[in-house]
Amino acid sequence: MIRLAVYMTYADIQVFVNGKQHGQAVYDSRRGSARMDKFISADKKVRELVDELIQ
């Protein structure tokens, strides 16, 4: 049996208004190589980041 683990290591979401950066949300798990909590739901994390930006 082969198991494939897919996880998001990095996301940088930026919002621009009229050419100027208005907000930024970053998720970075590149330094947690042995940590099991890096296996998150990417969809859920992206939604969290976007919600953080539009508050």
C-alpha cells in the first residue's frame, strides 16, 4: 500500500487596492519538518487567511 501525504507548506496572500498593498496573510510551515501539526487542511487554512484579511 502506498500512502501519499499532501500538505501546504507555504502560502502568501496579498491584497492590493489601486496598486498599493492593502493587506497580507502568510502561512509558513517550512521549518517544522518533523512536526505532525503541519498536516492541516489547506482549504481551511486558506479560508482562515482570507477571513483574516477581509475583517
